Amino acid sequence: MNFNFELLINLGYIVASLLFIIGVKQLSSPETARRGNLNSSIGMLLAVILTLLNKDIVSYEWIILGIVLGSLIGAPAARLVKMTAMPEMVALFNGSGGIASLLVGWAVYQVGSGLGIGTMLPIFLSVLIGGITFTGSIIAYTKLAELIDGKPTIFTGQHILNIILIAVTVVLGVFIVIEPTGITHLFGLEAYWLFITVIVLAGILGILLVIPIGGADMPVVISLLNSFSGLAAAAAGFVINNNVLIVSGSLVGASGIILTNIMAKAMNRSIGNVLFSGFGATTAGHGKVVQGEVKPISAGDAYLVLESARSVVFVPGYGMAVAQAQHVVKELGDLLEANDIEVNYAIHPVAGRMPGHMNVLLAEANVEYDKLREMEDINPTMNTVDVAVVIGANDVVNPAAREDESSPIYGMPIINVDYARTVIILKRSMRSGFAGIENPLFFKENSRMLFGDAKQSIQALVSEFKAT
Amino acid sequence: METIYLLFILMLAIVTGFELISKVPATLHTPLMSGANAISGISLVGAILSAGSADTWVTIVLGTAAVTFATINVVGGYLVTDRMLAMFKKKEAKK
């Protein structure tokens, strides 16, 4: 056959790349987002089919086995996962992408002999970034799923250990890249074992990258790891000289970095500060100790406050996700609206454990899109709000960010719930929030604490409304 | 020369990526992230090439595992993103 398959495949890869670009573009606008995801998946399907036509493929059984296995794991996981567990699911998928890039790099290294620097450098990078992405995502998963303590894990000499490990990895990398298959005398090990050592080190670095990061900083880390998985794929693209991997990998890398930046900015911190400071676990102060009395409120009294309000703003946080309270919140919102009370939902950009976490949960509960108000949008009108209901949010409504220069979160933009006439705070106990930062909000004159599980508390309010 | 040409593509794609999504409404942060995450499963292409040309048990294991993980990323990522976006869609239709 004279037909040029090679050319056809490469032309097809261009179409696939275009579909990815269009898909990402459409994903960034609410009207087109779903079509964008579909376009991008068509691009993926096209890329896979074209790859199957490649003449280098001699047998299909292992490919089929892998695709069947992967689909059997991936599809049910995506279908069955609860919306409240979305951050950990995304972390797991992300980790899968990372290790896939690592394995691609490794497989090429395993086969190759006399690989040049042009191939060895990307192999090193795909293994390194892929490995960090994999273990980092797994640790993020275990933290988010609360399999291990979500608090930052800090030990003495952590920074020094990190620096030493990075230095060793770079040195090994240089050796491998320069002399890929030859025998080097570094530590008396052959290049192959140096390569395996790099894989292990990459894994350890991923763990060390994520363990010092606390729950509230997770949105930054999740989007950074997302960016890494793209970069790892782009590196794998250089390994196998494939355009479509480079284009889509760097698209993901770039978009991930933008998202990471948005998240970091919303916390008034730099990415470096999030990664290396071990937020809240440092010896730096936890802010002024606030003295005063908190004023508890019963569900019955909270009902009276809400019932006489004209405008109510709900401010959800991670606590709403934990209590899975989004549906009852929506129910309460509907009841308030039925009583001619204006209801809005104020969403802080880093509320929850991943970018946009609260939006997803409230969308699941069918809260209308235009009722979800962004922080900059709602803050100027906060002093006209009668009741702000804080549901399991803490740091994102902490006025210390505005008032107390000694507070670790000083300077972070917050939702100014304390400007509302009354603030009702739903909280499990008086335990201070993540990282033990004092929250003067609880002691303000206009604050009322409604203690208990968020879902049960809201449920109680709903019952009060229905009883009348 | 091939490397230079690939670096050109890398540069253009990164610039495109930055330009494409400079402004994203907060509502779409999660779907965008998980949709992008699905795209990063493009390593599947490399994984298929590895698994299809593997001839030793080590490369077979590496290749098959790579295909499996990349497929989890791709299939799971696209489905979960679509599921989230469907929830947003439903409300718009109701309005």
C-alpha cells in the first residue's frame, strides 16, 4: 500500500491538538463549558485511535488489557463519587496521570540503548515531575479523605533535607543524562540503578512537598499538582517526539499555573510561601488572643432572627462539605425566599479544599447560578445585609485578616460578614479552626453561635419554618 | 533540529494556554481543573506506543501499567467533569 499512514497520523494529531485548545477555551465560559469538555474528549479519542494505527505497534493485547482495566476503574469512580468527595477524586485522577508519564519515560529508558541527551533529559524530567505528581497527589488524597491528619506535618531539618534531596536528584540526573547507559562510578552504581534511585527520590520529594501543607492550603496544592501532571505529559512528549503530548501537556501546565496563582492571590500569599512555610505550624504567632464571651443561640431564636430579616447571605465553607449540608441549605434558602427574603450565597475563592469547591456543591443542590456571588461582588453590599449565616467557614470570614497585623492571615481578603447586622455562625464546637488561628468574629457584638452539626442545625431551622 | 522544532511548539502552546484562560469565573474553577486534568492523560498516547512495542516482561509491565493509569485519568477525568457541568447546565435550562 502506498498510502502514507505517517502523514495521516500527524495531520490527525494537529486536529486533536486543535480540539484540545478549543476545548480548554470553551471550558472557561459557563455557556460553552460542557461542549468544551466534549470537544476535548473527542480530541483525546482521535489521538488514541491514530496512535493505534502506528506501525511500531506489534501487538495489541497489552494495550487492550490496560484500556479495559483503566476504564473499569475510572468510569465507576467518576460516576459514583459523591460531590463532597470531589477534591480527593480529582487528586487521584491527577496522580494517575503523573505516574503514567513516569512509566512512559521509564519504558523508553528501559528499551533504549545509546539514547542521546535530547531524549535523556526529557526522560529524566518526565520521571521526576511524574513521580512528584504521583506521590504528591496520593498524599493530598489521603489528607483530603482524612485517612491521615490534614494538619501540616513539620519536622526539624525539613528544609535542609529537601535541599539535600533535590541536590542529589539533580546530580544523579546530570549523570544519567550525560551517560545514559554506560557504567558510571558514582557510588559504584550502574547508570540503571541511578535511574531507579531518581524514581524513588522523585516519589519522596512528592511526599515531602505535600505533607507540610495544611487543609486550608489544599486548593493551591491541588491546582499546582494539576499543572505538574501537564508538565510531566509535555516532558513525555519530548521523550517520544510527539506534538500532541507537548501541546496538550503544556496547555494543562499553563492553565494549572494560572489557577494556582488565582488561589494563592485569594489568600494574599505567594506560591512559594504556601509550599515552604508550613502554614500555621510555624512558631510565628497565632494572632492576638481574643478575650470575650461568645453568645450562643438556639435554633428557635435563630429562626426568629432569620424570619424577620429582609436579606440573608449564606457563607459556606469546608464544614458544609463535611456535614454534606448543601441540600438542606438550599431548602432553607428556598423557604426564606418564599417569605420574600432576599437570599444570596457568598463564595470565597479558597473556601473548601479545591478551587471552586463550594460552587460545585451548591450547583449539585440546584442553587441557581446567579445567586452564587463572588467575594468582590458581595463585600460592598455587606452592610445592607440583615443576617449572614456562616456554615462551616472560619478563616475566610476571620476579621483578624483585616484588623490584626500579628495574625498569620493578616492581609488575606475575606468576606466581611461582621459588617452584616447579625452574624449566625454554625460551628461544631469552640475549637479554633484550622491551624488554631484565633477568630475575633466569634466574640463580636453582633455574632451569635449556633453550635452543632451544620446539617442538623440547618435541618432544625427548616423544621421551624415548616412548623409555622 | 527536531528538538528545536518541538521547543517552538512547546513555547507556542504555553503562551496559548496562558492566553486562553486568563479570566475564568469561580464557578468553573473545579470543572476547568478536572477537565484540564483529563487532558493531561494524553500520556496515554505514549503509553500505548510503549505497551504495543514491548517485548520484554519489564517493558510489558511498564507499558501496560502506563496504559491503565493513563486510561483511569482520561476516562475518569472526562466523565467526572461532564457530571459536574451537567449540574450547572440543568439550572440554566430552568431559568
